[in-house]
Amino acid sequence: VTASFLPIELYELVRHRGAIQRAFSAAMEPGYALPGSRHGALPFNISLGEPLTAYPLVHAAFLALELAGREIDFERASRLICSPFIAGAESELARRARLDAWLRKRAEPVITLERLLMLIARADAGCPVLAQRLAALAEFRKARLFGGQPPSTWARALTEALALIGFPGERGLDSTEFQTLARWHELIADLAALDSVVARAGYADVVSRLRRMAADALFQPESPDVPVQILGELEATGMQFDHLWVRGLSDDTWPRAPPPNPFLPIELQRAAGMPQGSSAGMLELARRLTGEWLSCTGEAVLSYPLREDDRELKPSPLISAVPEQPLALSQTA
């Protein structure tokens, strides 16, 4: 692989994924998050997927399904009104922004779909598409979104409810959104397959179950080849790089503390030579990985933090043989 990589501990990658993405986006694609921006793929890729619920398109779907229930926090209803993933979002963009500002002064903290429709009618904000779609959703709710039904019946009803509000919107989807929509359809199909497990369920229960399924589904859209890959430390094993930066190699984190498998006796793990079963095993694993990092690239940077809160940190003994020098950053005029 001829690309730049940044392996870090998988746990940290999970915990700090959002911050990592924001930092790399700001440095490599500064205008990516600006309203109205339309870009291709980002010039970097994070190897770990996110829960499906973290994607804006899926978040909007759940907002709509929540609005079709008994009641919803107004703040969440507001996000749906301003969402790009429902009908009329582009043509009524400015008018919906004014409507949202008007509603914020008058709506209760918790609101029903019927109450929201009454307020929209009073506002006379010139958002006919929004009003018509929400009214259709309200009628559909009375006819189809009540009582106990099998998951397969609910799967069809939820899909029809989302179609009534124009999900996933009128503008063309980018590659990530298109793939997210396909994964959402797979999740609905998974829900429909639960008939043999759940005989009947109510609307609130089935939406809650679908939300849990989406939260458990890690999703990573496919991306084209990009110059920077951000990986966990074990994912880089056996790969070749043009440039490599490994971070977080302080003496208190490298080697890692052993995380024994909680489902196996510790004696059995040690007897089997599992690295996670003992400190000696983790030390040997860290020593081997450090050697691989230094031999798999023409340029390797092994770094560690100088301070953490009020503690001064030192480099790991495993990188003590690597010459230490200040990092020279090139600047572009």
C-alpha cells in the first residue's frame, strides 16, 4: 500500500472518532461542513465504521417516525422541519427557516404531530409542501400506525410513512448518503424478518427496536482510494506505507495493559500463549509491532504526548532507540 497512514489504538479510535474526523476535515478539506457545500470523497479514510444512527439520513428517518408517534420534543421536531431529507427541503429552504424561528417562540417543549400542524397553519409561512406532507403523515398514522402488528407489517408501514414525507428528500444523494440509504433498507428488511421471534408489537416498541438495531449496526461507506488512512494499531500489521505516523507511544500506554478475555479462564489464556492473557504477552506483542512499524515504511514518525492534564509523560522504552528530534512541519504560503 503506497499511502500515508496513522495507526492508533482501536479503543481511542472509537472514543475520539468524531474529533479525529473534524480535525482532519479542517486540515484537508476546510469547507466540507459549510452549508450548501457539495464535495466528492474526503481525502482521508477512517477504518472504523459508526453506528447507523450517527448518519444524518438515518437520524432524519427516526425523527420522522418519532413525530408520527404520540409526542416528540420540539427541538427534535425542529430538526426534522429543517432537514434536507424530506420533501420540499430545497424549494422551501428559506421559508422553513423562518417558520422554525416562528415556532420556537410559540411551540411547547413537547409537541404532537396534530399540534404542530395547527401551529404551521397559524403561521401561514408559505410552506405548502411541508404542511401537505405532515398532514398526510397524520392521516396515515390514524389508519396504519396503531395496534399490535407483526414486524413484517410494521416494516411496510414504516417505509410507507417515510415515503409520505418525501424521505430521503428531493435533492440527489451523494455517495455516502446513497450507501447509507441502501443500508437503511437492509435494516428494514432485517426488521421484517423478525416475525418468528416477535409475534406482534406496538408502534412505539417496534420503532424502539429498530433504533436499537440501527445503533448496533456499525456502518462504513465504501470510499475510493485516498492518500491518508487512519487505522487501529493491529490493522496496520503486514502493510507497507510511504509514510507512517504512530501516535500515543508514552511509557504508560505502550505496551498496552493486558485485556484478558472475560469468558476464558486466565490460566487457559496464558497456557495458550494469548498476548492478552499476561503483561509479558502484551510486551512481546508491542515489541513485535514496533519493529514492524520501523521496517514497513521509508519514513516513520513515532510520537508521544509530553503532558496529560498535570502529568509529565515520557516515551515508551520500546522506542528509546529511535532518535528523538523536533518535528519539522512544512508550511505552504
